[in-house]
Amino acid sequence: MNRDEIDPFVWSTIILGIWAAVGPLVGVRYGHDLSKRWQKEHWLANNRKEEYREVLQALSAAIGPMVQFGAPGSTANLEELKAATSAENAAYAVLETRLFIKNELETLDVYGRWKALASKFSKDKNVQQFSEGYKTLTEDIRKAALGSPGQPPKSSS
């Protein structure tokens, strides 16, 4: 054997020594990336869930004053009109300001369906149809909320 050649055993010892120093750093870096990705996915899922909850709460809060003011036989007073208008506008505001579920709401046409329900109810005062439309709309929203974020929601209408 030539004196200039290094024994394979020496090479393997050198490589293992380097890996002993570098390996834990690579592992820590990889673990950090995995943890960061999981935290981001968890954060997005929580925000998505919270936005769906806010949409359902806004629609639920709006239906009471709208029905109370618009129901046939009810005596209309200015205070009830203000409450109904304010509740309806609050629902529109919530629907328009969603960041994490915007695409799903557009796919379900939640804004358009809510606007059509409110408009139809203000004209015909049919509480039964308004309630049924509201129920269908909120069921579709709940289905979308429980579905996967990348999966397109399915509409019942």
C-alpha cells in the first residue's frame, strides 16, 4: 500500500465524525420545518373554523329582527325597522369580509342567496319560505365548514 493512500477505515471514521457533528443540526432543521408547517396548517384551520362560525352567527342574528319586522300582521315601528336593517347589513358585512373562506362562500353563492332571500322576504313577507331558505343556506354553510379546505363545497339548492 502506498503511503499517500488513506485507509478506507480512516475515511469512514472521518465521515462518521463529520456526520456526528452535522447530523443533529440537519435533524433539528428538518424538525423545525415540519413543526412550522403543522402550526401553519393548524392556524389556518382554526381561522377558517372561526370565520364559518362568524358567518353562521351573523345570519342567525339577522333572521330574528328581519322576521319580527317583516312578518305579516306585525305593526311596523321605526325601532324594529332600524334593528332589522342593522341586522341585515351586519350579515352582509360579515359575508363580504371573510379572508380564509372567501372562495368557499363564493362557490356556494352565500351572499347572492342571502340577498335573494332577504329581498324576496321583504316583498312577499312569507316567513315559511324565508325560514326554509335560511335553513338550506345554513346547512350548506355547515357542510362546507366541516369539509376539507381544498374540497369544493356542495350546495343543496
